[in-house]
Amino acid sequence: MKILVVDDEQNIRRLVSFNLSQEGHEVLVARNGKEGVEIALKNKPDLILMDIMMPVMNGYEACKLLKEDYRTKEITIFMLSAKSQMSDLDEAMYQGADNYIIKPFDVENLNDTIMFKLKNMNK
């Protein structure tokens, strides 16, 4: 599976990328929402893991743009965020996110969570 990790924190990008690569996924990375949108348009990942609070373009804005574009609207987007209020989750879903994972998360279980959620979404 081709997965795009969009997060402004370098340590998060490295950690998630390493673990997903170890599970056999092709991993692309972006430092902000604008870069994430550009990479998604060019590479058409199967899944995007996107932070919300980022410079240049936040995750909500990037998610909305991707879901409005016919070339990327079918890409599954999971928001990864430290924001844990119900209003944050509601806003992510309103903008088109398919799932919401609260930071901190256990990276060793992240791949299992991704595969479980994707399998259940496609039923």
C-alpha cells in the first residue's frame, strides 16, 4: 500500500514512516498540508495520514481540497492529531476525513489499526 504521511514534526514523520516501511508499505512524506496536497496529486497514495495543526496549510484545509478534487477524492484520509475534543473530530469528518487517530498513538499498532479500519470501510 502507498501511504502519504503529512506532519510538520520530523520525529513523527520518521517514526511512522519507518514503522510503515517495515510492514512493507511504500511511504511518502510531506511537511505541511500544501506539500501533502501536491504529493497526493502527483503520486495518488492509497491512504493519507495527516496531522491537523501544521504551518502553510492545516490538515482540515488540505483534507477539504483533496476530497473536493476528482483526482484525489477517493483517497482514504486518516487525521492524526493531539486535538482530542469532539468538535475537532466533527470538523475533521465534516472536511471529509475517513477516520481520526489521537496522538500519542502506539506506532507498533498503527499498521494493524490502518488495515482493520480500511477492511471494515470497504465492506
